[in-house]
Amino acid sequence: MKGIAHFITGVAVATFFPDIVHSAAQNLSFGPMLGGLAGLLPDTLDFKFVRYFDRSDDEIDPARITTAAGHPDPQRIADRIAAAMDRAYDSGRRVKVHLHTLKLGADLWRQYSVAFDLERNQVVVRIGPVVTTGQVPYAGSEIAGLGPGRAQVKARILHTYDAETKIDIFSGPSLAFEKAGDAIEVTFLPWHRAWTHSLVVALLLGAVGLLIAPVYGLAMALAALAHVLEDQLGFMGSNLLFPITRKRMMGLKWLRSGDAIPNFLAVWVSLAVILLNLDRFSEAPVIPVWPYLLAVIVAPAALLLAAGAWSRRRAQRRMAQVMAAVEALDETEELDL
């Protein structure tokens, strides 16, 4: 979920407490704000603090890994990633790589992608089009004749995130490789949703809120937990049981954090809940609760979720067709060789 969705969710959680609502009505409005800040804090810690202390074992910069013609070399990039995975498997220790972006100008970037072929145990790298900072591609900007790079990995690959990761703007993602039995596990953004997305942090936020009043402590702890629960609906999951385990719990894979419909729905439902709670705890409530829930929350949510499911199915069918065409092209190129 985006930051605004987590913030509004935290505010909505705080409005379930009559004391906070009444205090806000008397111009002491920091109660709902504390809920919003607690809901936003886990991601704020990750993106403004934790990521800058993360260290990689290999910095893969496509601007320095080029073909004789000066283009990014997908084969050598794939080889570097596969070598890091093999190193993690052989040594038994975690190996992290940082995939740098390829900046071409003030508002231009060369996109490339890293995918894991789970059937063949291969790393697949493709060099894509030129894109803007808004990730809008320029038609016809692909490098002609530059096919994908494929590198074999010794062990079976376990990958829990997207089948393909596109790298284009800003700093680029990190990947961690770690031996898991007879396989090598791939973790996307290993610094994200670790200890910051845990029961420990929720309890610490609750303790901070207790310094003001017990109701604030409970509201802040629940707001942080609401953030974690929203994240669990996606792919990456969270490390809810830190420090008992340092591995993230698998998400439910119902949505992606950047999807427009789930983010809009989270904001819509939160605002509807805030309005309902403000009315419920007023001196003269006027909103009929059950009709309101059905008309303002349940019905719109059902319509939006149905629209999202239909859109995902279309996108999956389209992606399957594209991948089938790419695989056919790859096989043709291999036969030509």
C-alpha cells in the first residue's frame, strides 16, 4: 500500500476510540494524527532510515557492463547475478546484490528486467526501452538485435515475488540470495518489511502512546498492526514475529502495493469509517449504521474488487501471450546459434 493509504487507515483506527474522537472535537486533534503517524511509521523507517544502512556484496551497474557496441550487456549481467546465487549456495551465507539503474539524461532512463526461469533454473535479463521518470516508455527505443541474456544457476530457484523485476528509475532494487535446503531462495528488497513491520514495533509504539494516555497507546499499536495486515495482503509479506524469526512471512498475494484499485479502496473505506465513527460518537448520531455500511462500504468495495480481478485476469492473459512469444523467439535464436 502507498503511504497515504497507511496514514488514513491509521487515522480510521484511532476514530474507533470515543475518547480520541471527543478530544478531537474539543480542538485536541493530535489523537487521530498519532494514529495516522503510527500507521505510516513502518514504511517511513524503512525508506528514510533502514535502506541507507543496508550493504550489498555486489553492485551490478549496467552502465559498466557493456557490449563491444557500448550497449548494456544482458548476458554479462545475468552471469553476475547467477554467480552471486551460486556463491550463496556454495558458502551457505546470504549474498546481496544491488541492481543499479541506467540513467541516460535528466528525465531519461534505460529500462531492463531480471526474471527467474524456475523451470530451467536460469536468470534471464532483458534490456528494455528508454523510459521517462514517470516510467512512460518511448516507442521504438529498444536496442535492435540485442536479445536476452540467460545464465544457469546450480540450485533450484525459490522466488516468492514477481516473476520479473523491472529496473528503470531512481536507485534500483536489491536482491538477497540464501541457501534453503537444496534450493536458493531469492528475497526482493531484503531491507524492507523486516523488524520495522513486526509486533515488537507495534508494542513499542503502544508504549510511546501510553506516555500520553492508555487510549493513545492502544490506538497507535493497532494502527501499526493495521499497516502490517494491509501489507500481508500483497506478495512480499512482513516479518511479524521478529526477533523470533528474521524471515518475512509470505503475503496472501491478493494485491500489489502499487495497484491503484486496492490503494483507492483502502482510502475510500478509511474515510467512510472515519465519517461513521465521528457520527456514532457525536451527541446526536444521524447515520443508520447498517444501511451506511452496505451502501457506502460493502457495495463499492465489491464493485472495485470485481473490477480489479477482471483487470488482473486480462493482464495475466496478455502477459502469458507475451511470454509465450518471447520464449518462442528465444528458442529460435538458440537454434540459429
